[in-house]
Amino acid sequence: MGGTQVAFDVRTAAIAITSLAAFGALFLVAQRAIDAADHFDPPTLTDPKVDPLPDAAADIADVYLFYTDTDLVLALTFSGPQGTGLPATYDRDVLYRLNVSNDGDPRTTEFPIEFRFGHDGTSAGFSVTGLPNGVTMVGPVETNLEKDGILARAGLFDDPFFFDLQGLSETRQTGTLSFDNQRNFFANQNITGVVVQIPRPMIQDGNRQIDVWSETARFGGQLE
């Protein structure tokens, strides 16, 4: 892994879970000033309207955090959305990281969960490091990997985000709210993503808040 890591696209969504042992609450927190990124941010590097050679592979789309009675499920999507006929994006020179904090302080990272892709000439694989208890996993994409109760998968997914982009455009143009909850710009589009499912006892620290944010870094610096 040569080169310099240059993190240029950071999505600090600060997704938090509090009072997990009691009842659990999932919400977005704004406890501190944060930088945030979504599709085509920062535009100087990822928006094709600004950069004719956008770095789509490092462009973070969304960060998700779900929980059940037994597990936490974290997901990071990137490089999209795109039509269903297009392949997934597996760039070996981009590092994907889900930063997880369980001490109630969103500025710390107790679990820096990192994903990398690789190719053997005919197929793609991925690795996951930084998991609780020092667990690491390596295997092919589009396959569920499992070790010590932890599951991981990387591949192409139906984009789960729901948003009326047409309504946003019309609202901006007219100044009148024009959103329609029956219109979804992301319907029937795919996106590349990584997902990891971790037993809650491996991460949860009593009733302390759990914060999650993500970042990407291209080895060797940004694309020219």
C-alpha cells in the first residue's frame, strides 16, 4: 500500500444511537460543527459538471446505521447512483473507512473499520480490518463473509436512498415547496456499497451514544 493517503471526501453524518440497553433511539445529532458530503461532494473533485474526470470511486453517497435486538448493521454507499446495466466500482487505490465511536464523544474513533478492494485479473475481492476483537476478513465481492459472529459484504446494491430530486429543483426555482412523496429519483438505480453486521455486545458500551461517520482516501493523492 504505497503512496500518501489524502482524504478529500468526508461524510460526517454523526449518526448516533443512545440508550441502547433501554429502548434505543436512532437520530442525527448536531453536537458540533461538522463537514458533510453527499453525492458529488466536493464538486471540484466529483461533480462531472465541474470536473470532467470526476473521482466517482471515492465519492461517498450515504451512511446508514441500523440495529436489532442483537446486532448493529453499518453500511456505506459510494460511486453512484447509476443505471442497472453498469458494473460495481472496485477501486484498489481507494480506502473506505467507517469510523465508529462508542464512548459518547463523536470526536473519537474506537473502531476504524476499513475496506479495501483488490483484483486478481479475473475477479474482485475485498478486505475488512479494524473490526472489534481484531477480527479481519478477506474474500470475494458479492459474497457474505463471516467470522466470530461478524458478517460483511461488498457489492452492487439497489440504491436504498429515497428522494424527490425533481421536487428539489422545482422548489429552488419557484420558492414553493414542490416535493412529491411518490417520486423517487433513486428508484431503479444501483450503487456500490459495503455492509457490516456486528453483534451489539462487541461495540455497545452501556447506554453510551454510538456515533458513526465515514471517509474515503485515495492512495497517492487525488486524481488529476
